[in-house]
Amino acid sequence: MAPSPTQTADPVSRPTPAFSPLYRQIKALILQSLQASEWKPGELIPSEQELASRFRVSQGTVRKAVDELAADNLLLRRQGKGTFVSTHAEQQSQVRFLRLIPDHAGDEGPVQRHIVDCKRQRANAEVARALGLRAGDAVLQVRRVLAYPVQGRAVPTILEDLWLPGVPFKGLTAERLNGYSGPMYALFETEFGVHMVRAAEKIRAIAAEAEHAHLLEVARGSPLLSVERTAFTYKDVPMEWRRGLYRTDTHHYRNELS
């Protein structure tokens, strides 16, 4: 028998509106401003009092929203100075997505970067899938070697291949990459307006192939750590797909779990 018009439907079958705490709503509004580049990486954002007035909420609500954004590494609090948009130009952020640590403290020091190749090409199916593009879309492929100091000598330690969507990185060349002494992600921020906010990695052990062994100055078949990373900007938009081969005879991969 069909239910009469006055009968109510099963409450289990009716969708329940999602509830979002007020501070989460404020967090989303601040995030929108970050996405729109209202405040750029490294810039001071308005005070909690100013944001509370802007959004017509309490200062405590704003503080909870800012606390979460700081925990997400999107904002950086500085005692006595205010809250800033996080940037990869900051010293503490330069190794945020790179966890290779020397076995001996005496081997710490600046890393030398060498661009082996930089070319524009059409994305194959694998690259397109990783970057959320269509097969055949324009991408930029960069190959570089990072040489770490080991007993006073620069030793090729990481070989990286990375792919970037062509449109946001139009104008990026090998000369520009080689001429920039800071972190690559800081260059992306300042010159292309792309801020990497999180990354996801897959790690496995492999044996060095002939080409990789030559560039890393190891014997063919030597054990390497393969690190595949996708880096995202705001709204979880993938902006880089990277494959890195790491030597671990003088360095180790370190991650802190909590």
C-alpha cells in the first residue's frame, strides 16, 4: 500500500544537512582569501581582532580557525610580530617536503643543484592522471641532480624527474632554474603564483639502472630509494608530479610520526 500524502518518509532515508562549526566556516573564508592571493606567501595577514571584525565573529573563533591553518602549515605565527602566510622561502620550510638527512652531522651544508634537462612536451596518460590533466596537454619536464656535501665533497645524491602543468608555469626555463639559488618551491611562489601546501609520497626500494647509476655516480644495480611525490596547491589541485631516486649510502630518509 502506497503511503498517503500525510505520511512522512523514513527518516533514515532523508539526507542530514552537514554541520560545520563556526570556526571551520571562518577557516574556509580565510582559506578563500589565501587562494585568491589576497595575502601572498610571506605576507602578514590581518590581526585576529581585525579578522573578527571583518567576519563579525568573536576573536576566539578566529583564533581557533587560525590555529588550524597554522597546524596545516598554511600560516606561520611569529611571537610578537603576528601571523604570516607560510612560504617555502622560510628556512624551516625549505626541507618541509624533503626528508633526506646526512648520517653524520658534519656533512650538513648547502646543496648544489644541477639542471640536466628542461623541456616542454605533451603529457602521456600517466603524467596526465597524476596532474589531473588530459593526455596530450602541455607539461614541463625537468630533470635535475642534487649534490650533497660528504666529507667536504659535493656528491650526487638525488636524481629527480618532475613534471609541471604547462599553463601555470609558462616561461619557466632551465636558465631560470639554474640561475635561482633558493628552493624551487619559493621560485614557484614568487614568479608563478603557485604555492605548494601539501604533498603525498610513495616510497619503494629499487636497483639503479645504467642511466641513473651514471648520473648518481654509483654502480649499476646499487640500491636506491625511489620517492614518488605529488604536490598540491590550495583546494588540493595537483601542481607537480615528481620521481626522485635517493642514494642512501651516506644519507637516510627521516620522517616523524605522531
